[in-house]
Amino acid sequence: MGTDTGKRTSKAVFGFGVGLFLLGLLAVGALYLVPAVWSGHTAPTSVYLIAMCTPVGLLLAIAGAVAQGRRQ
């Protein structure tokens, strides 16, 4: 019972981390595209804040993968 709950939790952490990482990568891409499309204007502050999800998502994905690997 305990190991099944741990597997689900580590899978959820891994999936959430990958999602955050991809969201952050999209925001980083937007940081480069916005000035090119909007004639030199900078991206909104929210895009900069979302871009900070990239390292957080990477760390969560690594932690989930390590936890999942230890359970097997």
C-alpha cells in the first residue's frame, strides 16, 4: 500500500515538473518573439514571471525521476 502511493506521488511530481518546465520554455520563447513581432516593445512582466517556472520545473522533474527510480 505504501509503495503504490509513493509511485503515484513521484509520477505526479515528475509530470507537474515537466509541465512547469515546458510552460517556462514557452515563456522564454515568447521573451524573444515579442520584441521581434511588436517592433521592439518588451514582453509583459507576467511573461518574465512565467519564465521563472523553467528551473523550478526542471528541479521538480529531476526530484520526481529520482524518487521514481528509487521506488523500483
